[in-house]
Amino acid sequence: MKDNFTLNYGVRYEYPSAIHQVRNQATNFIPGVGPVLLGSNKVLAIDTTKSGPASLFFTQAPSTLSDSV
């Protein structure tokens, strides 16, 4: 064994907590639907005829997505 050899080991514990968004500013991508705003039934869509923030708008999703998953 060489003098510059270092071995590090340890244990890691991670609590898998549920995602919760208070201000409804997060989206979750659902295949076949698109990016749905958490806690709502709004799908984020893009109008390609416009540019910048004005090109973003919401359409109605087939169901409401909970704000805590």
C-alpha cells in the first residue's frame, strides 16, 4: 500500500419526503398531457406566434393535480 492512498466510507440516510408547493409555482410533466401546474388543472402551453413571456398561457387539464404528491 502506498502512503498517498486514502479510503473514505460512510453511511447516508435520506428521508423521502413528499413534494409540497404552497404558491402553485411548480409544474409536473405528465406524459400525454404536458406540464401541469401543481394544485390545479392548468396545463402550461406555448403560443408559437408570440415571443417572450407573452407566449405562455394555460389550458385546462383533464384532471386536477394535487399540490402534495
